[in-house]
Amino acid sequence: MTTTRPKSTSPVPSSGDGKNGTPSGFVLKLYQMVNGAPDDIVSWVPSGEAFRITDLSRLESDTLPSYFRHSRFQSLVRQLNFYNFRKINRERTFWVYYHPLFHRDHPDKLCELRRRTCPGFDGRRNKVPPMPVPP
């Protein structure tokens, strides 16, 4: 049974690089996927603060290829990790991912969601100051 979920009524900006008020391609496609895919595959949690993947096999066979150039769940998880999404459940039958800037009702915040670029820096810790150069 497919349930209906509230859809975001705010317009989503066009794809960009995450600068100048446009979300990156991955973030935009992810938002469109969560909003557009059938609820029995992927959907927002009721609060809109996170999204839930319920049917992994259909996500890989039907949904991912429609939005991305791959069909592997592990590739999606890798990108989610680059953007500091956190898996917030311990179940093995479904997956719930959260990021404070990724919200159903706030597509205007998507452009603030940035991909990690520094190896070893995950966005949760402060950067280590550079080592002084010995004389």
C-alpha cells in the first residue's frame, strides 16, 4: 500500500555547485528523488527532518537509475557520507538518513549543504591548525 506524504510546496532552485544559492547536483537530485519516488520505496519521515529507504531492491532497480548515473545503494551511501548525512536508525530492514540542512519543508537550505573536500575532515570536528615549519 502506498501512502501519500506531504509534498514540499516551495520551489527548488536549479542545480549548481552549492554556491551562489544553488544546490549541488547530488543534493538537488536527492531532494527530487525523496519527493518524487513512491513512498513504499523512499519517503520523508513524518516530521520531514529525515528520509527513509524502505525497499532497497526497488530503489536499486527502479529509482536510483532514474535520478543518478548508477543503480548501487552503496554509491548513494558513499555520497551521503561525503555530505555528512547520518544514518539514525539501527534497523537492518530499512534505512533512515538525517542532515540538519536537508528538510522537506526547507528546500531553500539545500544550497548550504556542502560536500566534504578535505581528506580526513568530516565536518564534525574542528580543523587541526597547520604544523609550524621547523627552522
